[in-house]
Amino acid sequence: MTNKEKARERREKRLQEISLLRTLPYSDQQRWWSSENIAVVTGANRGIGFEIARQLAGQGLTVVLTARNAETGLEAAKVLQNECLKVEFHQLDVTDSSSIREFGQWIKETFGGLDVLVNNAGVNYNLGSDNSVEFAQTVVATNYYGTKNMTEAMIPLMRLSRQGTRIVNVSSRLGRLNGRRNRIANSALREALANPDTLTEELIDDTVSSFLNQVEDGTWESGGWPQTFTDYSVSKLAVNAYTRVKAKELSERPEGEKVYVSCFCPGWVKTAMTGYEGNMSAEDAADTGVWLALLLSDHAVTGKFFAERREINF
């Protein structure tokens, strides 16, 4: 058997394991949630976000499905409502601060708060991209700042409970600091981002600002940035780093006020964003995000990075 055949066999075996994980029921005795608990899923009109919304609602939570486009969002919510799931829709553009504020006010007035936030809204890598200024700015604004600004706006609205509230960020292995094929070449910056004592939001913001400045002046290729899917990789690196910073900050809260923050890589998924060329279904890809959102407090994790329900390195 060739190495390629062995790799394919391992991948197929792992996909079978993931499908099996999805069939494992949550015990009624272990449920900390009910239809009174509110889960917000951004960018949920299709793909992974839609499946996360479907699976959370299928577990009995009330899900607020959001999308930038009201028409497609309403259609997606209707599909789930027709499955007798408790799903509401509200328009939301995570790159628009006024849209986030209006959404937060609506959540407060309608539900009094939320219990789970899944930051899924994002822009994928562009297979034909030459790392244009406009595209790089859009990717960073959506994937990183959209996640960050949405999180900061929702934390004050998260309802405190013994089980803790949950924030799950959809990320990617392409954003790993020490990935074999796509890491930052600048070892000093890589070490600063990896060190919990030196990692701050200011450092993350400065890093993405430096990248965008170099894209704008045309020097990014010599700047030590990832050379494959560069803008997407930098945006997800920032999401991963922000996850660690925010988890550390919120972990210092006393019991009963905990907010657990983690991120996960759904894999290469067959969705519109990948041209349906992935090797995993959206249903399987959503599983880890739902699992992280619903873990009991005794098992809940924070500041970690996951794929297929297993912790992986940042």
C-alpha cells in the first residue's frame, strides 16, 4: 500500500469516527440546558453555521440564527422552523458596529440575554486571490474583528449560571502558529504570540495591522507571513490568539460567573465556501462546535483549540 493510499485510509477511518461521535446521545440526566437557553449562531444561513444552528436547536435550545442577508437568513430559519425546531432569525452584519449594537439591544429586549455564542460568520480564502488590499481587509475585518467585536458586545449580555456560558469561535488549522506548512517565519513574533505572558489584544491588533500595512505597500511577501492562503491564515491566527486572551481574562471570574471560550477547526468541508470540494460534510463539521457549546461545567474547557473533539496545538 502506498503512502497516499495509507493516508486516504486513515482519513476515511477518522471520518467514520466523526460520524459515530455525532450519533452519541446527550443523556437527559446530564443536560444543563432547555428551550429557555438562548444560543446565537452568526453567519448561519448556510453551511457549517446552518448545521450548528440545526444541531443546537435539535438538542432543545432556542437558537437565534443570524445572517447579513435578511432574505437568505429568513429562508434558512424557516427551513428549521418547518422541522419543528425553536429558531428565530435576526439580521446581523458582524463588520458593522451599529448592526451589532442593534442586535444586542434586540437580544436583551426579546430574551433578556444569551447563554451560547457561536462566532461562525466569516470569509473563506480566495483560491484565485493575489492577496489584494481589498480582499485582505475584508477577510481580517470579518474573521477577526467581526469575531472580536461580536464577542465584546455579547459578553455583558451573557446570562450567568452555575454551568457557565459558552463562546465558541470557528477557526482553522491554517491559523496555527507552528503549522508545518503555513506558519509565520518571524520567530520572535511567533514566540510572542505563543507566550501567554506576552500575548495581549494589543499585540494581536498590532500584528494584523502590520500585515495589512504590508499588503497595502506591497511588501507582505518578504514579511515572513504564511505563504499559502495568507490573508485567511493571518485572520484565523488572530482568532486563535484572541480566543486564548479572552479565555484567560474570563477564567478569572468567580464560580457562577464563568464564561468558557474555545475555538475549533471544522476541517475541509463540502460547502459553498469551498466550492463543495471538501472531504467532510457540514453535519460532521458542525459536531465539535456543538459539543463544545454543550459540555457540562465539570468537563467544560476554555482557551483551547479543537478538531474532531480532540485538542490540537495552537
